[in-house]
Amino acid sequence: MKQESPFASTGIPGLDQVLNGGFPRHHVYLIQGDPGVGKTTLSLQFLMEGARLGEKGLYITMSETRAELLAVARSHEWNLDSIEIYEQLVGEQELTTEDSSLFHAAEVELGPAIDRMIAEVDRIKPDRVVIDSLSEIRLLAQSTLRYRKQILALKQFFAGRNITALFLDDRTSETNDMQLQSVPHGVIAMERYTPNYGTARRRLEVVKVRGLKFRAGYHDFNILTGGIVVYPRLIAAESPQRLSHTAISSGLGELDAILGGGLDRGTSTLIMGPAGSGKSALASQYLVGAAARGEPASVFIFEETLTTLFRRSESIGLDLKPYVSSGLMNVHQIDPAELQPGEFVQLVRDAVLERKIQLLVIDSLNGYLNAMPEEKYLLLHLHELLTFLGQHGVATIMTFAQHGLLGSHMAASIDISYLADCVVVLRYYEAHGTVSKAISVIKKRSGYHEATIRTLQITSDGVLVGPALRQFRGVLQGTPVIEEVRSEGGVR
């Protein structure tokens, strides 16, 4: 039974959210994009969703054959039996007829082609129609004026029959006809681009939809088996504000002590230090502490494999496998060359809204940043993400490896410390012929923290935080100087 709704759902995860429900019914919409960007896939999903809702769908193809459309459907494991396909192939008659110098193609071919198309629409009486593509109509029209008049006529024709129609345009014209965007009720622009390394990336933008407050800006999307998936741009301001700042414990008293009682919910913590200094171990300590309390958590790893992560955590007495097996902890191994910013944000959003996680670990930000070297506004992505997590009361831990190992040459490729609410710094230092590790909290916006520099050890029994290094000066530089400590606490 046909369902009545003011919006025609696209059937595409994420796109309906961008459109705030779908396309307003009984209007014409323009879908623009270069060949291969996914226009046909989007339009087939639109018609299939209509069929699922009990609506008739008609696909008018002027370039691709029925066999080619069915091949697209098979690649996505779709069945198009519920959709009418009408082939109006342009240029087929060129194989058997000679060119005429007396009449324009618009007079000989365009008129009859449009008449047959209209007759098919009147015969089927569909609720949804797709015309693929406008390039063939533009080719037959042979003039901008005639082409524009034909598009206006088609728009009026579909509006008069209460049909929701998609016009596909592959932008193959020599000139960019911006006037075309003024004709339809709405316009969606789809793009495909390839970075210097890694897979091709796709994004779309809702250019306009009259009378609708849509989610503006670019939104990443992928074409997977089963169709298009859109990742709506995250807007943290749309999330409710939660003012719970209770502390969460790591399960290790000494570690919680230097943090003023632990990490606060709804805040982000950045653990910085050179490679191998214990950043991942500290994150694992908090993961185990959360799991011991029965709190769900998610981990996103960029450099390590799952095997390495489990082996390392087990070797230091922080076995994560049982919690992953029970479903309390979810670990995602991210391939940096395949990742899009929007896709990563969607994974995080699902973990927060569906799994209701209390703790999130990103290990590491180096992999996250390197995954998208050409993304100019990546820090804005990260800022929106951390704000979103904070508003949902999630404690976020991010690790970040600094360049260098010892001394004053320690540096970060990009400054992200200002984004974090709490910054923990790890350092190597040399003393008595031994390379040791130190830990210190540099800032904590949400409350008190110790100003001391303590020893840090990663052993087979877990993480050990020792006493303050009061007898040294210059620990954070890696080359400390021994100082004599007075009985009253001063130095000389």
C-alpha cells in the first residue's frame, strides 16, 4: 500500500538526514556529476525505495541500455523487477539514416523522442521518474535556448502529474550552463577526486532545495556493495549538552593521583611523547579500567594491527581480548589509505549513539592526520568531533607521537594540544647509565592536577607510576641534572 508523505525518501543512508527527510514531493531535481561519480546508483536507489513504499518508478535511459542498467543492479545484488525501464536511446537511427541538411536534429529527432517519452509516462503513471541523462537532450536541441525551453516544459509536465523526478546531468557540455541549476526545485552536485595516494574519494553537496532547510556543505560518501552510503557532515551544535564531569578511574591509584582523581567524563585527553614511551599502554590502562566497571568503549587504531595490539596489551598484563569477545569493547583497525574524514566521523557517531560508549581511544592522531594529508580543514573535523563527544559525556583519549626521542629537539608536526582539555607528556631521560621514562600532566582545564614529574615504568605486571623526581632538574629535556634536596623540601 502506497504511503503518503510530504517527502520522497531517497533510501540512501545519510542522504535523507542531509535533506531532513528526503526530496519534497512533486518537484524536479537535478543531479549533477562527472561520469562514474555515482548518479545512476543514486537514482536507482531512489526508485527502489519508492517501490518499497508502494510507489511506481520509471527509469528513462537515453544513453545506457537496459542490459547495462541490469549489470549495475547485479553488482549491488539488486532486483529491478519492480521498476519500469524505458530505453530511449539517442543516435540509434544514425546507423541506418543519412544526415539531413534541410532540418535540425531538434526538429527531426528531439520532438519525436520527447513525445514518446511523455506517452510512456502517461501510460505507466509513475510516482517517481529518472531521466538519464540531460546530455542527450542538450545534444539534440543544438541550441541553449531550445534546450532550456525543453527542460522547462518537462518540469511543468511532471509537476502537473504530481511526479517526483530526477534529471541526471554528467556535465559533458563544453560550457558550464549555470542557468540549468535555476530551473529545477533542487540541485545536488556529486564529485569524485583522487588524492596523490590512496583510493578515490567522493563527496556531494546539496546546492539548493527550495523551501527546505537542508544540511549545507560537503558530505563524504562511498559506493559500496548495496549502494551509496552518505556520511553527513558532523555539526556538534546539534547535539544536546551534558554537564556531567565525574571522574573515571584508570584502576591505578598513582596514575589517577597525578590527574587530580582521574579523567573527567566529557573531556578529551592528549597523551604526547616519543615512540615507545608508553602512550598506548596508558590508554590500555584506562580501557581495562572502564571495562572492569562494565562501561562500553571503542578503540580506533591506525598504525598497529589487531594482532599486535592484543599481543602488546597481553604482554603488559592488560589483556583486551576478553572484553572484545564479550562485546564490551570494540576495536576498529583503520586503513589510512582507504579512509575519508566523513567515514571516520560516522564510525565514531555510531559508537556513541548506538553503542552508548563511555570511553573512546584514538591511537594515534599521527595515523589519522597522515590518512588525509590533502584535507585542509582536518583540524576543524577534529574540533567538531571532540565537541560532539564531550556533549555526549564521552571521555576521549588521543595519543600523539612527537618527532625525535631525546633532548630539546622534540617536536610535533602539527600543534593540536590546544584542542585537548588535558595534556599528558611522556619523556625519556638518562640517569645513572639508564634510560628511564617520566610522566607529567601539563594542563587540565576541568580541574586540579599534580605539577610533579613522576617516574613511569611499563612492566609485565602493567603500568607503574612512581614517586616524583625531585632530585632532578631538566627531566623533560631528556638530560637531567642531579640536585641535592634539603630536608625542608628546598634545593641548593
